[in-house]
Amino acid sequence: MGYVVLDFETTGLNYKEDDIIECAVIKLDDELNEVSRFSTFVHTEKVLSERITELTSITQSDVENGMLPYRLGTVLRELIANNDTLVCHHVPFDTAFLSKMSIPINKYICTKTLMNMLEPNLSSSLVDVCKRHNIKHYNAHQAMSDVEATVNILRLFRIFLKDVINTLIVKADRPLTFIPPCTESIRLDTNCVRKQVLKKEGE
């Protein structure tokens, strides 16, 4: 039993139409010590937009020579054991792409939800959280850098982790497009109403 901290970079935000182009994982033991890490570019036939390349520094050559998606699925099934806790900064996003590979998740921690719980009136973006708490994050939107930052958030706030297992906090300005099936609790911030929790892709 341990933690699998994961981040995807993708061609866009629509998990039904967009592709994964980079994946990074750090596995931790129960004491949050690093056990192993994995990262790869992922092959896609799509032409990357200038914005995606600017944001992630991923080039067309990177994805043309990247790991094939079916192989990535095999690797991730081996990395994410049934009793592991998946950790992502925005779990609904990453688990949506995992669902396309038919990789089930039984337990998760969303560090964005964690920060929304602890600092409800402040930005929960990974970049802003890292700045406030002096967490090194040199290459935002590069998968391994994002994973390393998420690991450090996990370690810094470890005493609160049990409070956000399989839990999401939703804000009115960030409705969800995917809810992991194992979600046990959805909390709304003060400006959000139930009908704002889930939106359709593309809206």
C-alpha cells in the first residue's frame, strides 16, 4: 500500500477528444518516501497547437517518438495497484484520461481539493500554492515537475490527508467534466450550487 502521484499533459482539456502527450509518476511508500519514478512522452497523431507547445515545452518530435498509448496503459496498470492511493493536483482531469484506458481507481487524494479545504479564499492552482508555501516548481506544466510539486504538497500537509480521501471540493468557476466513480463526497464552495458541479465537455 502506498501512493501513486501522477500528472498528464495533454493536447487539450476534453478527455473524450484529446490525447495524452506526457505522463509522469512518482510512487511513494506509506511514509511518503519515494520508491520509484517514471516519465515518458506519449505518441499522438494530432498536431500540437502552438499554445500547447508554449505551455508544456513539448514538441511535435517528442510526441512522434513517444510511447504508444496502449503501452502506457500497460505500464500504468502495473504502477497503480488496487490498494494504492492515486494522487493528482486535479484528480477529475487525470482520472478522466485514465478512464479512457479502462484503468479503475479505488482511492484518491486531490491536492487541489486539499488546498481548497485549507485555504478556501486563495487560489488553488499548483503554481500559486507552490509560491505561497515556498515549494520548488521550476517547470510548470511539465509533467515530472508538476508531480514533484504535488509530492511536496502531500508531504507538507500530510496530517490532513485523511480528510480528503475520495473527496472533491467544487467551485463555481471550475465545474467538473468528470467525476471519478469512487468519489464519496462532493462539497460545494459558498458560491456554487449543485447544478454547477458537472458540465458537459466543450461547454
